[in-house]
Amino acid sequence: MDSIKKTDDFVFKTYLRQGKAFVKGEGATLWDEDGKKYTDFLAGIAVCSLGHCHPKITEAIAKQASTLVHVSNLFYTMPQADLAAKLCEKSFADRVFFANSGAEANEAAIKLARRYFQKKGEKNRFKIITMEQSFHGRTMATLSATGQDKIKDGFYPLLEGFSYVPFNDIDALKNKIDDTVCAVMLEPVQGEGGVVPADALYLKAVRDLCDKKGILLIFDEIQCGMGRCGKLFAHQLYGITPDIMTLAKALGNGLPIGAMLATGEAATGFDFGSHATTFGGTPLATAAALEVLNIISQESFLDMVCQKGQYFKDKLEKLKEKHARVLHVRGEGLLLGLEIDKDAAYFVDQLMKKGFIINGIQDRILRFVPPLIIENKEIDRLISALDSLF
């Protein structure tokens, strides 16, 4: 296959690719170069939440591409203005900063939290506490914020100012906070860390603790946000709000875009010249993202995600009852994980042969993040294929 050989010959080998080259996508289906069809339960790692080549997203991209693709953030454009207004309308936030990726959105959040206090003259207040098993990105700052040693291997020394505590352990967090801490940063549902939701009482306690100590709370919703967990934003499951939130992945349904949202108070940490990006919030990316947001934010759509997520989770629970090798079922909405007592890579490979795309994380966890438009009959076929492998 020419595309595989060319990639292997000329592209950095930073990905352990699965030996397939895809040429077409529609809905929850992908086709490879040989014409074989696959049902996609990975969605570009929680990116194509409205499926591949969604007609309304395709139309929005084509229309904007024929009008204006890029100018500069030195000027105004209506798609960016409309998307920012809609995100604020649908969330706790008053301001939005647009970036190109989740890592850049998190980088902006880290910078904002530090500068918010330093502008107030609290220059020793720069530390950020994150969670063990968290994942926040691959830049040096977001790598340093990530609570997984394997992600950091070979990149030492890390940036200073980050410390880590066990997820869902409020006492550990209390013991770590001192007057040098500016923020707590966490994912309401850890994705790369094993599909682990926050405990409801824990997350409320974190919010209360941040309020008591006068520090900022940052939610990384890059994977768990944008309808993935059955609410537009995952923290809405818990009835609390952060001071800062980051989004990416599903926001553009495949076009690169990230966003950092903040309250008006937290947003005062940035002013003219304090942060910038060349490509963040281009007319093309924001036009696509606005259409994505218009679709996903509909209550009827989110209700459908909840129903499908519960259907899928119930099916996985039945597999657990049937097979001793299934240890745990975790997740919210259509962000689900199946912990098994065998190397996940075996199941990923075997399911690929059967025409299903999933991925494995943390060695023994199968992660399912299908397009939110997945159908129950497609879930049933996956469950049947999984059942045959135990």
C-alpha cells in the first residue's frame, strides 16, 4: 500500500499505527484502501462525534472555504464572534480564547491561571495541582501537568510548578494546597487515564475547597466534553462549574480547533499581548465548530446520547456478568471503558479483523468513544464480536 510505505518512509515514527490506510468515511463507517468496511468506535479518539462527513458540517466547511479561510486575529470575523457568543451562552463562561488543539487550550489555561495571580502581585502563587493518571497534552507545560510518568519519559527536566495527587481523594488534595498554589486542574472524567469518572461528592468538595482557598478550578473537557457524557459539558452532570474550562476534539468534528473558556473574573488574567496564536479561531474552523455546537447542544440530541450510552453500558455489564475476564465497566454517556484481565492489544487487533475500530489504554482497558450518532444495531454487532473473543 503506497500510503503506508510513504508514511513509514517519510513521517516521524511517533505513532504505533495499526496497518490500515483509510480513504473514505460516512457516519460511523470507514473504508480502507482495499474497500473493506469498518464500524468506528474510536471516532478519531472522541473527535468525529457527529460521524464522518456529516452533511451539515461538510456544507458549513465548503461554504466558508469559498468565502474566507484565514485573515488574522488582528481583525474581526463573524464566525469566530458567533461561536464565542454561543459557547458563552451555553456555558458558565464570559470569555473564550481560541486555539488549534487541546494541548494549546490547556497551555492557555495554565498561563491564564498563573498570570491571574501575578497581575495581582502574588508572584509566588504559580503552582498547579493535577491528578495522577491525568492527561493534558504533549507540549512541555501540558506534559508537565500530566500525571503519567510514561508520557514524560525522555523529556526531563519538566517545567516546575506542577504537583500531583490521587484522583477522587479530597484529603490528598487538601494536604497538597498551600499559599503557592494558583489552580487545581482535572478532567471530570479521565479519558486516557482509564475512563474514570469523578465521584460526585469529590468534585463538589474540590469546588468548595478552591472557593475556600481562593484558587482557580480548571476543568479539562477536551475528551469528555461536547456531549460525550450525555450533557453538553461533563461537569454539568455534577451540578458545579469551574472558573476555566478547555475544549477541543469534538468541537470541530475533525477540523483542528481548541477553546479555553473562563469567567469574567478569571479572564482578567489576560490582556493585550499576553497570549496569542496565529491560527486559533480561523473563520473556517469556527464556522464548522458553530454548526457542531448547534447540533450537539440540542436537548433532544443530548437525550439520545444518554439513551445510547446507557444501552451500550448495559450491554457491557452483561458481558461482565457472562465472562470472568471482564473486571470493570466504567464511564459516562458514550465515553466507556471495559477493564479486562488480558492485554487490550489482542482485542483491538482481533476486532479490527472483524471490522470494528476501538483502542486500548492503560494496557488492559478497552476504550469506546464512538460517534454520538452510533446506532443500537451497531452497538449490538460490536458486543457480539467482543463476546466471541472471551
